[in-house]
Amino acid sequence: MDKKDEQQEQRIDGIEFARQLIADCRFDDAFEILGRMEEENPEDYEVNYELGRLQYEMGDYYSAIANFEHVLEYHQSPIIFYNLGCAFEANNEPDKAISAHLKAVTMNEKFPYSNKKLGMLFMARGDMDSAREYFEDYINLDIAQDEKDSVKHILDRIKG
């Protein structure tokens, strides 16, 4: 194995270890590892993505937003837009949250998480027509039956 392959393997191991630390709620340890990795390679979008997830979990929504936006400069996917939307929502920026979730749905109309979030955000805004549209799209996706039943209950309440 050459030096470049070894570095790549260490990078992957570091990211996986940080993910496990996050899952175990060992946020400080994960932050230390990811912070070192970002210092070594600030353009590593996977490290920035994990930092964004971690900052979100820690309640630092402003930094999470910055990291997710940085990641989007290099790689775009529905899950990144979803996480960005959740960070905007948590940071009390509902218009930006809606915009991010709309981008996720535009990239993949069968992406369930943003469809549900859009229904909730539009409902909170009082735009029941849009809320119904996204909730209906959501329940037509491949999701668990109990989740469908829960959202159907919401739809029944906002239709009436």
C-alpha cells in the first residue's frame, strides 16, 4: 500500500470513528477528531458534512449551516439539502428551510424526509394547501404504514 492509499484509509477510519462517537453522543471527542481532520484538509466535504451534523446535534445551528453550505459547493444531494433545511428551521429561518427542502425534493421527488418537513413547515406557516400537497406526496412514498397513518390523521385535521 502506498502512502496516498494509507492516508485515504486513515481518513475513512477517522470519519467512521467520528460517526460512531456521534452515535454514542460523545460529541466532544468527535468534534476534536473532525476538527483536526478539517484543519488538515479544509476541502474534504465528507469531514465538513460530519462536522455540520455534529454541530447541529450540539445546537450550534449557525456553524452547521455554514458547514452544510460549504459541502454544497463540492457535492449536492437531497440529504445535504435536508440537513441544511433542518438547521435553518432550528435556527428560526423557516423561509430558508423551505427553500432547502424544496431543493431536496427537486433533486429527488421521492425523498420522503423533505416532503414531510415541507408539509410541517407549510402547515406552521398556515399555508394548508401546500401542506396538504406535500403530506399527500409523502404518504404515497415507500414509508412505514404507521407513519402513513399518522400523517393521514394530520391530513384529516387540516382538511376539515
